[in-house]
Amino acid sequence: MSTDTTASVSTHVLDTSIGRPAVAVTVSLAARSGGAAQYVTLGGSATDADGRCTDLPALPEGTTHVRLVLDTESYFTAKKQAEAQQDAPRVRDSGAFFPEVTIAFAVTPGEHYHVPLLLNPFGYSVYRGS
């Protein structure tokens, strides 16, 4: 929950290659105060069964920039193993061209930032959601 002096962040990851939420994607959250400051990792979480990550750590007062790092390689590796165990036909390479997705953005105190990630093995798109 945000206050007047802090911002808050959530994300939602959708696997567009299957049209479903991306479950168990590890997300790391870092923040900094000012463009010249170093990012400090605050912690992380993983996406739930709906591909959402709403329990990221609170941002410290004075945060101006946030960085999310999503471990897409582990997600696609686990997915590839699950497909192999189910003897599912392979219609595409299940590897991850991008082993991680890093999203850095500016924040304003008192605002909530929902940052969805549309993901497939060979590309991704992000935007500020609501």
C-alpha cells in the first residue's frame, strides 16, 4: 500500500506464446534515490497462478527509480521440461532468447505502478498498466 511519501509496485506476466499467465516467474525489486545513486535490491517474489506479483517489498521513502528483474530463463526451462514430460508436440523452440528481462522506470511518491510484461521466448513488451 502506498502512502504520500512512497510509491508501490506490482507486475503481471503473461506468456503470449500460449495465451496464459506465466506462473512462478521470479521477480527481483531494486530501488534508488536519484539518477546517480546505485540500485539497492529490496527483495523479490514470484508470480502466482494468475501470473501476478502483488507482494513485492515496499519502496523506501525518497525512491525515484525502480528496477524489476524477471528470471525468464528459469520459467522457459521449467516449461520446456513440463512439455517434455507431458509428451506434448513441439511447435517451437522452448528456449529463452532473453534469459532475463530488466525493466527500469521512474516513480513519483504516492503513486502505484503496475507494470505488466507480455512475454514469449523471443520477445517481450512492457507498459504501465492500471
